Amino acid sequence: MYEISLDHVKVDFTVYDRRSRSLRDALLLNPVRKLAATPHHVGGQLRVDRAGNTVVSALDDVTLRLVDGDRVGLIGHNGAGKTTILRVIAQIYEPMSGTVTVKGEMMPIFGLTEGMDIDATGYETIRLRGLMLGRSREQVDETAGEIAAFTELGDYLHMPLRTYSSGMLVRLAFGIATAVRPEILLMDEVIGAGDAAFVDRAQARLDSFIRSSGIMVVATHNVDILKKWCNKAILLRNGKLVAEGAVAAVAAVHERLIASGN
């Protein structure tokens, strides 16, 4: 059984201040410190520690449990903590306190085309990216033909990526990322799929990809995405979990907060 559990998780980011850099302090850090005492509707909570450094509380005492079958949407303002939760689950960030437990193989999909080697060919990229995503050599070999057929890149798969358009790169990255059905799927915004002619097939593939996952967690600003793909929603605000439950109920809380300016 797949499971994700966060127990009183806290994540802080410290902006270290070297006092000798007086101009930088005057231009940047002093204004930031003033924000710590001012209510704001973006980012995590700000505070100043005993050493005078500004600290951003990206996640503050977050507890949640997700189980097999959950399709969860994370919503909230910019900097509310959505991406931080995904990166904590993916073990990219280590919490300052609290515990994170994940049962199941994770498939984090963040920045599809980031880190691609522009001198590698399409087929080389299929192999390299597949291995980077934790797939075995056998899985990579088994899926290479299917990825080639889906992307419709033809002879370009023998060419280096520097010869690709941005849409072709997205096609390739999308095909690789969605070639193996995940146990736990983590997405930071829904995957884009390049040019218009490719969108319908990509959407059908993405629908199947999401449905076949054990647990899906997506960070998004789009309430329509919540309604289409999620059976639960979590609302974050300044690094705190403020609402959790059915999509319609959590979306309504989110919309009320926006309408009230809070």
C-alpha cells in the first residue's frame, strides 16, 4: 500500500547577513526585515533570528497523510509552500524538524526539459533520462520504441538536441516522463505538451498516466485542474496548512480568502 506521511514538518530558509556588506544590507536586507513585521499575502512567514538573519518559514508545522488512491491538489498563493511540500516528499529538501515517511516509488516531474544535454541525441536522452528517473536498463530499452512512436520525432531522435525546437524538446521530455506508470506521482503544475497539434494526444496520455498512479500530488493555481484530476485538495497559506478535504469545499475557502483580500 502506498502512503505519504508528513508529521509536524517545518522547513526554514535563512538569508545570511554579512554585516560588513553595508550597502547590500541597506539596499536588500533592511527592507526584507521590515516585511517580517508586516502582514503579507505571498511567500512564507518572515522573521528575524537572534543573529539578525532573516528567516523564511516555507513550511510551518505541516501534518498530513495520503494513501493509495488519493489524487491531491495543493493550492495557495505564490510562495504558500506548495512546491516546498513536493520537494520535501521527493527528499530534495530535508525538514528542520518533523518526519517524512514515503512508501512507494516516487516519480517527481519538475521542470521537464531542465538539465538536458544539448549535445546528446534524442535516443541518448531517452536512455539517460530514463536511468536518471530510476528506471532499470531493461525498462529503458522496453520503453524506447514506444517513446519514439509517441513523440513522432522520427529521424530527429538520431540528431543532437541543439537541433530541436522548444516544442520538440517538450515532446521528448514529456514522452520520457510518462513512459512508465508511477506508484507516487509528484507534479509542480500540470505538464505542458508543446505545439497545438500534439495537445490532444498528450492530454489523453496524461489522463492515463495520472489515473494509473497510486498517489498523485500536484501543485497548481488552477482550480479547474483540481476539479478534473483530484479527489482531495490542500490549501496552504504562508507555509501553514489551513484547509484539507473535498475539492469543492477547499476551493471555496480559497476563493473566499481571495475575495476578502486575506
